[in-house]
Amino acid sequence: MTDSDLYLFYHGLLLPKIVHTEDSLKYFEWFQVQDDDVIAVTYPKSGTTWMQEILPLLLNGGDFTPVLTIPNWDRVPWLEESRTAQVIDKLSAPRAFVSHMHYHLMPSSFFSSKAKVIYVTRNPKDVLVSSFHFHQMASFLHDPGNFEEFADKFLAGNVFFGKWTDHVKSWRNTDLGDRILYITYEEMIQDLHGVLERISFFLGKHLNKDTLKHVTEHCEFKTMTQNKMSNYTLVPQTVMDAQKSPFLRKGIVGDWRNHFSSVLESKFNAAIFEELKGTDITFPWDE
Ligand code: A3P
């Protein structure tokens, strides 16, 4: 299949047609964000599914019913995807969403609302690795080719939702003040309990010690891989082939070391550093 069979272009970004249509993007543009909405924003493969597990638990006082009974894509829907219109009426306040959209493309109601944002970043080398395996298992994305070829596409932004650096720069440079909380995938791996405490505080939700401990255990990688509502095994194999690579694949920091040659590492670092020049953006690059 060619790229034009698989993707549509939206403000210069490639979006997979399977979940993004002209209509869903119009719906997104006119979406009425509410003041008590919470939106987890990520570049793809940075921890979106993880946030779809965490947010309902923290927002509902540790009630496990939603995460054990509703698939993640309906429980915490994407603002920009076609299914959202079908499930929106079933969401109770405070609503939680995820989005991969760049900051300046958010719906206008978002900017005038008081909705809170949690922006999750992940080491781009691990994002690339995760995305490479995802492209191998997802039939709605292009064949990634070999790892070096895919790295070139990633650096050029010829992948879904465009360049990683553009995404990060757009969300690191907002007027949102204390409406936005920045966390990293690496912090969550290192101290999930501590990050959940920070998120709870940011959301103004107090969970008692025992509840927070249970929520933390439930959101650990091993537990999440067993949750059918979150591990994408409900998706037909023709769409996502877990035999090629499970969606919840390794859930670790530093898998890039198993994929990058030293030549690619230098090239990748140089390209990313060049694009981040003049910003104060830093990440735990070498973990
Ligand atoms: P890997 O492919 O490196 O394993 P997204 O949800 O944004 O598409 O990101 C998917 C990545 O987040 C995958 O990375 C997946 O395993 C990881 N992930 C999801 N839940 C996780 C968890 N509870 N702990 C650690 N990693 C998790």
C-alpha cells in the first residue's frame, strides 16, 4: 500500500486514515473542551496507553471498574479520532482524553478553557524503537523497512504526527502556565508511585496511601500486559498483529541500545540537538 492509501495530510502531518477522517478532524476542531477536562498529550509511543490507565484511576478515587471493563480507547478517547463522537456522551465528568496533536492545532475551545494537560515525553531514541516495532505489527501504518531507513523517516518527520522535535517544542513553549504538568516516561519507570502522587496533586485528587499503592501496582507494566482492556489484544490480528510484536512490548528505558549502531547514534543525536538548539529542553538522553 502507498502512503496515500494509508494516511491523510492534516496541516502537514501524516495521520493514519483508519482512525482519522475529514469528519473526525472537523469534529476535533469544533470540540467543546470543558474546564474540568484533563488531557494527556503525547508524541506517539511515549506512554499514551499508560496514561489511559492512570487517569481514570486517579480521577475516580481508585475505582477499578472503568479500567477493567472499558477498552482504553473508549475509556480515555483521543480528541482527534473518529470513535470519540460515538463515546463522548458516555463519559462522566471529569472527562479524561488523550491527544497526539501539536499545541497550535488544538481546538479553539481548549485555549479559552481551564482544562489541565499532562504532557509526557520519552527519550526519542526509545520512541523510535517502540515506533519501529509498532509499524511492523500495525497494518494501518507503512512498512518501516529496516531500522536505519525508519530512523531517517522519523528524523525527517515522515511518520504519523510528524517530527518528534516539533511536537516537543510546541508543547514545551505554551501559555498554559500552571494548567500543564510535564512528566517523562523515564520518571514513571524510575518511580511510578512518586509520579502518581505528583499527578494526583496536580489534579487536586487526594487518594489515601493504600489506594495509591494499589493503583501503582495496577499500572505497572506486568499487570497492564494482563489487562485485556488495555493490552490491545481485543483488536483483530489483521489490524494489530501481536505475533509480530505485542503492543505492550518491553516497557523499559534504554532499549535503543539494542537497536542503534554507533554511527546511527551520532547522526540521531546531532539531528535532535540541532533542532533543539536555542531551547532549554533537556532529557535523560543516555539512560
Ligand atoms: P515499548 O514499545 O518500548 O514497550 P503509546 O501508548 O504512547 O503508544 O506507547 C507505547 C509504549 O509505552 C510501549 O513501549 C509500551 O510498552 C509502553 N508502556 C505502556 N504501558 C506501560 C507501563 N505500564 N510501563 C512501562 N511501559 C509502558
